[in-house]
Amino acid sequence: MNIKPSYLVVALLLIGLIFNSFFIVDERERAIVLQFGEAIRPNVEVGFHLKAPIIHEVKKFDSRIRSLDEDPDRILTVESKYLLVDSFVKYKITDVLLFYKATGGSFINLNNLLGQRTEFELKNQFGKRTVTEVVSGERDELMNIMRENLDSSVVDLGIEVIDFRIKRIDLPSELSNSVYERMRTERKRLAEELRSEGKEISREITAIADKDKVVILAEAYKLAEQIRGEGDAQSAAIYANAFSQDPEFYEFTRSIKAYTETFQSKSDVMLIDSDSDFFQYLNKSLGDE
């Protein structure tokens, strides 16, 4: 059986028209139907859809969350200090018609526009704050403010900003050395100040300790002299009491003690009158013999 070529061409055209009469949009996509360049069915939902073959053109776009991560921006703070701010933006398409009109359906154009508005928002917010404020506890609040402002500014692009974060903040290379030098100078000044305060406190403590030492020694000397005086008084009272009970015996023991202390060595010599009271007990002893 022979099939004429014309019939085969017609059959192929019919098959092509049939396949061109429907399209499928999956859950990862958003679509728009154009007729001669004009959008007639914006924001086509997920599922199976029919269209007029040839006349209608379907454009599909990725509706998943996308990221914009460009080179760091050079941002000026309120202190007129330049910072290199590295940030990223996460977004997704929410209105295909607005996205198509604003960018012609090109994600490259979208990223360019989004990058410009991101840089503007960074400059606007950093220009109101100091370096300390943008890197301290206000950072989370700053991120929320910038995300909300950026989300409001890209409504005409048909996208929604999911997240806007700063990854890193650095000083430009030409400023790093001078900043580090100022930091070293400031730390050195603070160290000298603390060292000076420490020496002053040390001198005060030493002076107080020396004063307390003098007072303690004086009190101890006073107490020692008082105790010694009391002891001498008690000793004198005991001697006086003993002397009053037997004066002769007391004089004898005193003399014996004096002899012992005087003649401790055979080589000791004393020139004194033999009739002196010092030898009275020795003389008595010789007389008795």
C-alpha cells in the first residue's frame, strides 16, 4: 500500500498541531500565554492546559527560590568610612506577568535590576549608621528592615524577597592597615593607663601596709614593756617579801651568786680590799675554821 507524500505531510502537520495545542505546567514552574507578543493568560496555574496552536506562545519560568550573590559592594557609613559588604538575596517569582513586562522574561535582567536595588538599600541603611551599629546587636534588626524595604521595592518586578542577609563586612585593603594601627595604638594607650592605675593602687596598698606595720609594732612594743614592767614589779615584790622574812639568808644567797658570776674562770683576778663587805661571808667561813 502506497501512501502519497502529501498525505504524510498533512498527517505530520496534524500531529504537530495536536501536540502544540496543549502544554503542561509542573509544580516548579510558572507560565504565561502570549498571543502575538501580548499576554492573554498571565500566571497560568500548575496542570494540563490547552492553547491555540501557532497563535499562542507559552513561556515557562522557574518558580523555585533563587539566590542572587554578587561581588561585595563598597558602602559608606555615617562616619564616612567605606566598608566592603558581601550580601545575598533569596527570592522567587510571584507574578509572572509583572516579571515578564519588567525583564522580558530574562533572569539576567532581573538580577541586574535586583542587584541595583539591593545596593541602593545597603547604602541607604548603612549611611544612617556607624560601623559599630551595623556589626553589633542591631544587626538582626537591620536585616529585617532591609528585607522588608527591598521586598517593597521589587513589587513591580513580580518577585518576592524571601531573605536578605549580610554574609561579611570587611574594610577596604587600603584602610585596613591604618585601622589596625589605630587599634594597636588605642590598646597600647589603654594598657599604659591600666598599668599606671595598677602602680598607683600598689603604692597605696604598700603605704597602708607600712602604716599598719608601724602601728602593730608600736602596740606590740607597748604591750611588751607593760608586761615586762609588771613582771619586774612582781619580781621585786617577791624579792622584797623574801628579804623581809630572812634578810641574812637573802644576803647570803646574793653573795654566793655574785661569787659564782665573778669567779667563773681560774684566770679571773679581782683587786679589792679583803675587808670589803663583798667577802664578808668568805671571811666568816675562814674565821670559823
